[in-house]
Amino acid sequence: MTILHLIRHGHNEYIEKGLLAGRLPGVHLSERGKRQAESLARATAQVPLRAVYASPLERTMETARPIAEAHGLEVAPRPELIEIGYGTWQGRSFKVLRRRKLWRTLLAAPSLVRFPQGESFMEAQARVVTELEALRGLHPGKRATIACVTHADIIKLAIAHYLGLPLDLFRRLVVEPGSITSLVIEDAQIRLLRLNDTHAANLAGSL
């Protein structure tokens, strides 16, 4: 049995400014995001984590480090946990992107969307599911518990797959900054323990 804790990175200035960060380098946690990371570390301190994996981008690694340190672990960066390849859309404001024709398709049928010079949602979903299954294989045994710090759409795509939700409906899921989503996978049985648990993030935001 594997317990997967899928954690979205903390708050950053791109979120605050309404910009799509994508895979751009140099996007770091804000002060609020740093507090969220520390709060996540405290919230997961009693969880028997075997490993902490993260997307290699700065904001995910910075979120993962306090969690790993609380368990005496090192963060293992995993390229396949990286954000969706938004291509020429990254760095743009959502206000501008919402005026693109592709945005209407994204809302109605995301399974048909490929970002200009980037990745499709179908490719991203296949990538993250393959990666999570590979990580499960690295930690056999009873109640193997691992944390993966990654990005909102990546988590939503993974949850949609494991719950049998059509890809076109994955955007109905909500995964906020600093949230924890947890799955239990045992053979063919899959249980969603929690979705978008923001207790730690909200606590950090109130400090």
C-alpha cells in the first residue's frame, strides 16, 4: 500500500500578480509562501515519510525543503513532476490569456488543448501518472508514505486519473497554494483521503 501526499508549492509573486509562471526560472516563494512551507513542515512532522520528491523548479524545491528537513531527509528533485509546459503562454497575465481563442477550448474541452510550443494536458497527465507509479515502485511494502511537491494542474490531472474522472472535467478540482491532497493506493483500490487541505496554508497566512 502506498500513501501519496501531493503538495502544491506555496504562494509566490506570480500568483499575486495574476501571471502564469509555468516553467520560468527564478520564481521563488514570497514571504507568505515561506510561512506556508514552514507550516506544511509542522503539519507533516508526525507523518512517517520515507521520501520527499519535488518538481525541480525553485518554488517547489523551496516548499519541499522544510518538509524534508523535519524528517531528516533530502529533497529528491524529479523532472517529471515539473509544471505543465505552457510554451509561449508562460509569463503572460491571465487577463490577457483569457482573451485567446484557445482559452475557450481550455474551459470546454481541455483534452483538446496543446499550448503553443508547449505540452498538452493529455501528455502532462500521462507524464505525472507514469512518474507517480515509478515512485511507488521505489517504495514497496506496507504503508509506504511519500510526499511529492508539485503544481496545481499536475496534482489535479493525477487525481482525475486515479479517480477515473474524465480529463475534460479535471478543472473542476481545486488545488490551492500550500495545500495537501492525499491518496491511498493498494492494488486496484484507490481512496482519496483529502483534497485541497489548506489548513496549514491558512494558518500560515494568518500569522
